[in-house]
Amino acid sequence: MEKSIIHYDWTVMAPELILVAAAALMTLIDLVMRDRWDRRWLGALGLAAVLAAGAFVVAGFGGKPYEILGNTYRVDDFALTFKALILGGTALVLLLSFSHLDREEVRDQGEYYYLLLSAALGGMIMASSADLITLFVGLELLSISSYILVGVRKKRTDSGEAAWKYVILGGVSSAFILYGMSFLYGLAGSTNLFVVQQRLGEAYAQGYESFIYLSLLLMIVGFGFKVASAPFHTWAPDVYQGAPTPVTGFLAIVSKTAAFAFVFRILIVAYLQPFQMGMWLKIAGPLLLILAGASMIVGNAVALRQTNAKRLLAYSSIAHAGYLLVPLAAWGFSFLESTLYYLLAYLLMTIGAFAVLMIVEKNEKSGEIAAFAGLYQRSPLLAVAMTVILVSLAGIPVTAGFFGKFYILINALASEKLWIALIMIATTVVSYFYYFEFIRQMYFRPSPRGEKLAIPGLTAAVILVAVVGTIGLGIFPQSVLQFLGGIQWDGAFVQTGPPQ
């Protein structure tokens, strides 16, 4: 019997409701504030809302899966883990924005802060959705907010160009996903993922396997755009370069995390029934492995030719998307734990790299790699912090990046995917060349300016969190993996009540 809306335990949606209330309140306050007033305290309100939502997320771990709204919205440990990553990344981006958001470039700073909250909310909806409609609503909320954030520097032509490219290619990717969803709905007669899971078996037995394959192919193409994997990566370098640097960090960590939550929800719940494992091994797995291999090769190879730091980090992000696809594609042991470990490591490494880049960019008025010349002489601690982050991104022991790649490599080898393991090793070695170009500039090139760098306190705090987290995950990887292994993942992919 369907519950009345007043009988739901709405506390399970407390994180989302807090963000909605905070964004609405910030919007109203921004409307009545005078133009000359400082909007940073609106960002402080947003940060307080993110931290409060994070507290509810942490408190929710260990409970039984709970479904509301006609079994379309699901709160389980899988969703809570991704929400924790999304909220953590959003909090760090907000901290960076306080020090580096230039009012001369971004006049509508109030809009900037509550758009960050709405984008994070979209990612959280994606993590909890058990229905095609709510998944797509969350995806579009994240996407539309991100489009506006990329173009928030209205006076910059490169920012407008990046936003336009992002809108066009983002719309194309959404169209592929929506078309794939339409086939699933046609085959199952429902948008509920668990109903789809049950009825695809009947469709498969009745000879509709070609339509199942087509829907899967369309979904994978759309996912390829969203996670910026090759050959669907062409938007990423221009968007990363044209967006404000805090927004670039948001796209690199929060949007990518939400996109992987989307991928896991759709592919595992809808397509992975026992009768379909053969389809996964023959169709889905090889397709994802091809995307992973292409992303690693293209991302690392093209990064070698980059002179702009943000474009280089964009191609690095493409390569890391390839690494993250390997566990799911290979379907190895503990594939979800190894993916989440790497996502956490990637979040810390990437936000740290962008934080250092923001300081250099602001002081040197340049985003080129050459702007890092002589950084060790001007700020030894900042140079050492960047070195730790770069070493981890390159996957050198003992750092979070090394163990993240190591566990993914073990997954590939255990699944007998030797060729993708060889690509991982070869491209990781290639990445040393462009990551160490930063180190060469910092330590072995003279600085054109001799004065010390000014490091804002909040930015220094973000860098400290990134460095300590990167080293800590590298020293105690087993503790993190044991925690992830103790989470009840099965509950995320099994129906707890009768589908509606």
C-alpha cells in the first residue's frame, strides 16, 4: 500500500532540504542587498549549509536502505558515500572562492554561490535516484548550473566561448542519455530502475536484445561526454581554461564524482541481472574498456604538448577518467571500493593542484606552466605542497595516487584484462614527463620576480587538507579500504519494497 506523503521519514532527505532552503534564502537575500555590499558572507552561509548537510550524511551511514516518493528516491550507503564526496568537494571549492573570486570579473557573486549549491544538489539527487526521471532531473540541475558557472565572467570572451561549447556538447550528451532511457522505458513500461531490472529479462527472452544493446550503447556515449572520456572529451580543455579556476576545480571533482554515481546507478541496477552478465562481458565491458584505454592514451599523450596549466590539468582529468572506468569495465573484485578510493584521492589531489594554481595565477597574472618558474625560491612550502600533489597524480609511492592506481591495476589483472593493465602502466610512465615539467619549473628555473608570494589563509587551509589527505591515504590505504569494504553496498542495488 502506497504511503501518504506525510508518513515518509523526511529526515532522510535532510541534506537535500538544507541545500534547497539555503539556496532559496541566499537568492532572496541577494535580491535585497545593495550592489556595493560584499557577497562573500552569502558564500559563508552556503558553506554552513554544506557542512550541516554533510553532518546529516555522515549520521545516516549504517542504516537500512529507505525509499520515498513512490520508490523513485533511495537513501542507502552507496548514495551517502557519493554525497559525502560531493559535499566535501563543494566545501573546498567554496573556501577557495572566498579568496580568489575577483569582483571585477564576477559581478554577480551572489548568483555564483547559490548556483554552486544547486549544482551540488543536482549531483546528490543523481546519487540517490532510483528512477530514470529523477536521475535525469538531477543530471540537468547539475548541468544547467554548471553551464552558467562556466560563463559567470561575462566580460571575458574565453569564458563565454567555454560556456557556449559546454552548453552545446552537454545538450548533445543529454540527448543521447535521454534517447537511451526512452528505449528502457519502451522495453520495461516503467521508469523505475528496479522494475526495469526485472522486465529487461522478459524483453531479452522475447528477442528484443538488439534494443537492449542499442539503449546501452546510447547510454555509454552519453556517459562518455559527462565523465569527459575520449573520444567524447573535446569540450573539457576549452571549458577548463575558460571557466574561473574555482569552477574548473568544481567541474573536475564534483561533477565527475556525480557522473560516476550516475553511471553506477544506471549500469548496475538496470543492466546487471544474471541473464545479462553475458551481455556485460561481451558488449558493455569491452566498450567501457575501449573508452578507458582511449582516455588514458589521448589524455596523457596530448597533455605532453600543453603549455597552459589548466589545459594540461584538463587532459590529466581525461586520463584519470580512463583509470576510473577500468574497475567497472573489468568487473573485478571490490570494483566499487577501488573506484571510490581513487575518487577520494583524485578529489584531494585535484583541489590541491588548482589551489596552488590559483595562487600562482593571481600573483603572476598568467596561467601558463612557465608561471611556476622559481616557485621554490619565492615560497618553499607552497612548492613542496605542489610537489607532493604532483607526485601523487603521477602515481609514485607512497601516495594516495599510487595506491589508487595500484588497486585498479590489480582489478584489471585479476579479471585477466592484461592489455588494459599494460596501457595503464605505459600511460602512467608518460604522465611523469608533464607532471615533472611543473617540478622542473619550480626548482630549476629562475623566477623573474623575487618577492614572496602572498598566500591567503583559507587557500592555505585547502592546500593543507589536500596534502595531509594525500599523504594519509598513501600511508594508511588499508584503513580506508576496510571502511569502504564494511559498507553495505548490496542494499544499493536490491529492491527493498514492492516497486510502484
